[in-house]
Amino acid sequence: MQTVMWFRRDLRIQDNKALYHAFQDLTDEDELILLFQVNPAQFLEDSHNHHAFFASLAYFKEKIDEKAQLQVQYGEPIELFKQLKKALPDWNKIYFNEDTTGFGAKRDDEAKKFFRQNAIDYFRFQDHYLHGANEIKNQQGKAYKVFTPYYNQWKERVKETPLKVNFQAEAVYSKALFPADKEKFEELVAKLPKFKNLGEEAAQRQLKKFVKNSVENYEKARDIPSLDQTSHLSQYLRTGELSIRTVWQALQEEEVFQGRNTFQRELCWRDFYNMIFTKHPRQQNEPIQAQFRFIQWENDKEKFKKWQEGKTGFPIVDAAMRQLNETGWMHNCLRMITASFLTKDLLIDWRWGEQYFQQQLIDYDPASNIGGWQWAASTGTDAVPYFRVFNPATQSQKFDKEGKFIKKYVKELKNVPEKLIHQPEKMTQAEQEEYGVILDKDYPRPIVDHKERRKRAISVYEASKEYAREVEADQDEK
């Protein structure tokens, strides 16, 4: 008989729940098929996101193939399962770590229907979060809408410990079942740019580095882009090269610092957002809060392009966007600043920004709120009030006082002194010549007036709320 372990976004051996149980449940007569399905429908070609994920997958396959075989199929999941069942008529069990949001949730529902129709026992596990979307509820048995009471219950719950997987190579089916699909995958991999620090060993090294060097001062240092003392674990959590339980365990072995508590609270935010996304599956396409479904976006394509390219005339925004475009990553607090700027100062639909971040970020994960678009646009929960409009200059002075981060990515401003780096448009003609940056030639003037745009944004958001109330009143009358 054959048992299948279906990998998706859990590209690791150790502390992989589904893999652990697949090996635990094997009998002497069983063969274990290690499987990954490449679905072109999910491709974001020519993007950091696409390249990074498949580079991680290729590395994972390479490591598996040193001692066994990771089977690769290429196409739509249900058709691929039909092919697999035809190739292995005795296949009767499958193990996988479940998805409860987005494309993954729909795919899993369709797959479970296929398994039931074909008498295949399936075993699914909550592997991606410390607490799953349905684990923590209020006294009425409903999902929380506000973070703090969720957190108060979350922090008292016992967290699972990592599982040590006994990888039994001799029990794994070692011959390539679908050589043509394997060849397609190799062609895909051959086109990828080179990436460093891939795999679960690299993920473990980054975790140890963060816990040893950065977690103690995390509370103070996390918001300073030039210090770069965020964990850099999100990319590994996104691919599953690192398990969230392993992260939690590493934190528990350290002394109790405020920085550790702050980081643990952020892990709770990760669980909270997953719960929100599970309860609001359309959140990538429509606002969670109905009152913000009628915002009159301006959607200026030229301004959107300047935002994408980091040419807005607001140095902190431009530096952040250039970091994203060059590296496929952006410092966390800058994600909120750039998102707020797009949705408030430019009044461009947050979905445009979400799609761009999805393409560019190597750690993009809507279920974990990587990007923060609903919240930056204040169309998510009440965590960020709609009238909170980040002032780019103020944020820049607060988090990059000396302009070190700005100068790293906006190199044309490298000679501008601290007093002018946050608002270079204030330079006189003589200062422009002295510092070697001529406005509108070497660096643009601000594409909008922040004070005016703040007033405009609040007015537009309030108008949406008012219209939503009228719509609701009309519906009540009917």
C-alpha cells in the first residue's frame, strides 16, 4: 500500500506535523510517497515572490533527493491526483498540513472531496500557527474582533513543542514517478536567479542569530530600519523552512526581556490575522469593514508608478520602495508607512498596493498580514483608525533621524545633511548645488502636499462611512 505526504508551504523535515505522523503511522508493508505539486495557476512569474519560493522548493528537493525522492507533479491538483491514483492504484492514505485561507483553503476542500470519492483516508494538521483559526474564541464561542482580549487568552494557552521527525529513507518510494513533470520543474528552476541562505539549516541559523543578538533589544531596535534588527524569519515561515513552534521554543530558552515579550506578542498578531482572514475569506478583494466599501479612490496611474519606483519626493517612502524592488524585502514599519502613503496621501486603492507587494515580497503572506494593506488603509479591523494618516517626514525623523537608511537606497541624497534629508524640497537653489542634487532633475519634489492630502483622505473616508449608513438604512426600510 502507498501513503502520500503532500508538501505545500512546509518545506522542511523537522517539526513537520504531517510528515511526523506519516512516518509514525507507516507499517512494514507501506511505502511513503513524498509529493509536491507545481500549479502554474499560482505562478507570479518575473517576481521576487515567485523566484524565492521556487528557489526554496528546489533546494528542499535537492536535499530530499540526496537520500530519497521528492516527487514533482506539474499541473492542476485534482487532475494530478487522478494521475497519481492511476499510477498507484493501492494508494489509500494522504497526510498534509492544512490551509484555512485563500487559494489553499479552496484547494484543500476540493482535494478532500476527491479523497472521499476515491476511498483515500486523509489526515490534516494545523501546522502553520501556534494556535489555529478556530482555537481561541470569546465567551460566546465566537471569533474575537479586537486584538487585546484575544491576546489575553492567547498568552495563557499552552503552546505545542517541536516534533522530532525520524526520517526513514528506506521507507520512501525512490523512483521518479513522473519524469516529464520532473523535467518541467528542472526547466523552471534553471531560469531562477541565485539565492543564498536557503533551507531549514539556514532558517535555524537565522533564528539562533536573532535570539542571541537581537531579541533582547527588539523592543527599541525593531522600528529603526538602519539597524536592521528585525528577525528576518518571515521568509522562512512563509515557505515553511522553519516551524513556528521551533521559533517559540527558542524564545522560551532565553531570559525574559521586554524585547522577547514584544516579539511574542507579534507572534500572537500572526495568529490573530490568520483567524481574521479565515473568518473573512474575501479580505484580499473587499474591505472587512462594510463602512469603507464606498471609498472614492483616485487611482492615478502615474502616481502609482512613481510610488512603485520610489520616486515620490518623500525620501522615507522612496527608500522603502527601492529596498523592496532591490531586495524583495522591506522593513516592517516601512510597510505601514508606504501603505498609508499610497492609500491616504495618493488615495489609490489598497488592492493595487496589495498586488504589488504580493509580487515583490519574498515573505508575502496575506493570512499573516504581511504587508498590512487592510489595516494601513483602515479598512480592516479597528486596530488602525481611519483618521490615522502617517506624515512621511515625521515618520522619517522618528525612525531614521540621521537619514542613514534613506541614503543607503536614495543615493542621490547621500550628501544632503540631516536637517534637510527628510524634506529635501526645502533646499534653496544654493544648497541644491552645494549638495549635488537638483530638485526635479536629480530627485523629484513631493508629488502631493501631505497636509492637503490628509484632509482630503479623511473627508473621503468619512464620506464612505456616511454613504454606508444610508445604504444600511435603506436596506432596513425594505
